[in-house]
Amino acid sequence: MTVTITRPTGTCGAAAPSWWRGRKAMGWLYAAPTALIVGVLFVAPLILVVWMSLNRWPLLGGATFNAPDNYVDIADNRLFRDAVGFTLKYTVITTVLLSAVALGLALLVQERRPGVGFFRTAFFLPGAVGFAAASLLFYGMLNNDFGPIDPMLRALGITSEPVKWIGTPNMALFSTITLVLWRFAGFNMLILLTGLQSIPVEVYEAARCDGATRRQIFRRITLPLLRPTIALMLILSITGSLLAFDQFFIFTNGGPDNSTVSMVMVIYRQAFFRFDLGGAAALSTVLLVALVALNVVQMKVLRRSP
């Protein structure tokens, strides 16, 4: 049976009755606060950023229309080019490691058994720490002057001299990725755990009755049915990595020798060190377009039927 809902009208196609117009007005009234917030906090700033990118806009002083000079200057910005390469490298490494660790933790605490609630809480607990606070925490722990990690390693005989945790480009990248894994692995685990628990138990039981091994069940059942959840996790992880700022600004300060400068840090420096808001807006617009395009591609690829 098919049920069709039509808009009420008066006699001979006349206007809708007053009660219908009242309900429609009530609907607009309920939607107005959300529309206002989105307009003020997202649409208006977005329009302003695009307009700023078309002008020479110093931090102090008047704006002058100079399109498309701000976009042309991006090609000559060597620091931004280096930051793009570093950010892509950081994004790939972080996304792969974070996905593997989160999936392993989710599989580890998937089944209900004694003590599993404790481990779920323990794995997720770092996610309750603010990212800026976590960056400061790691900076204090790994600092060669007063941090506790180096004395512990020397006391155990693992090292004989202080480790330059953020003193070299590779160690700074390694330390930052360790910070991100500690902070976000539990959060991504929770996302994947939600997807795992939504898979019907009957599917697993049928596969076991047919003689499927654990590896076959994981490859043929778990991963395909977990695909939408993995897509969500990857979108959040990749977007967050491309927009990385806190960990590099607080933990490494872009060092050593600008080797850990991310794209967002370049935008920050362009705006508040060089006082060039127009150039920073152009960089922001380019980054926004790239993120939107990347997310569209991810959605199409990851949600495609296997």
C-alpha cells in the first residue's frame, strides 16, 4: 500500500488553510536559530575570507583590491611549498598508523568479557585531554632539561646520553606522531567499536558454521561491513592531519629549522608575523578548496560498493 502526502489546499486550488501556514511558519521559527548561527559563524566569515584574499589587506591600514596577486604569490612562497610536502607526509604516516592502532584496539575490546570495560575506558581516556594540554604534557615529559623520560631511560641503561626528541627533523616528527597516536587512538577506537557492534552476530555465526577461519571472517565480513565506519574515521583523521596546528605550534614550534611547519602554521605566520591578512586568506581559501575536493573523492571511493 502506498501512502501519498499532499499539501493541503483550499477549495478549487485556493491557498492553503491558515493552520497549514501556521505550521509552516512554526517550522521556519524552529530552524531560524540554527540558520542564524551557521550564517554568522560560517557563511559570513567564509565570504569575508574570500573577499580578503582578493585584496591587499594589511593587519593595520586600509584594504586595496589586488586580485589575483595573492594567489599568484602562493607559487613563490617556498615555506608554504615545503609545508605542503611535510603536511602530506605527516598525514599519510599518521593516518596509516592511527587507523591500524585504532582498529587493533577496537578488535581487542569488541567482545564482552570480564575487565573489558576497564580497557575501553583506559584506551579512550587520553581523548578527554585537550589537545593543547596534551602537547604541553608531552613537551614537559620529553624536555631534555627537566623532563622525566631521559633520566628514566638512562637509569634503565637504554641510553647513555639525552635523546633529542625534538632536536632533529625525524625525531620531532616521530615524537609528534607519538603524541597524536596517544591522544586520538582511543577516540578512533570508539568510532570503529560502534561500527563493529552494529554488525549482526548471526553473520559471524553463519560464517563459522560454514567453516570460515578468523582471517577469512575478518577479510570477507568485518572489513566490508565496517567500510562506512572506516570512511568516517579516515575523513576525520585526514582532515584533522591536514589542518594540524596545535601539536606543531606548541610542541615543536615548527622546528628545528622549520622542518615541522604545517600549512596552517604558514597561514598563521603570514597573518600575524608578516601582517598580510590578504595573503593568509588566499592560502586559507586554497586549503579549503583542496580539503573539499579531497573529502568528495574520499566519500566516493570509500562508500563505493565492494
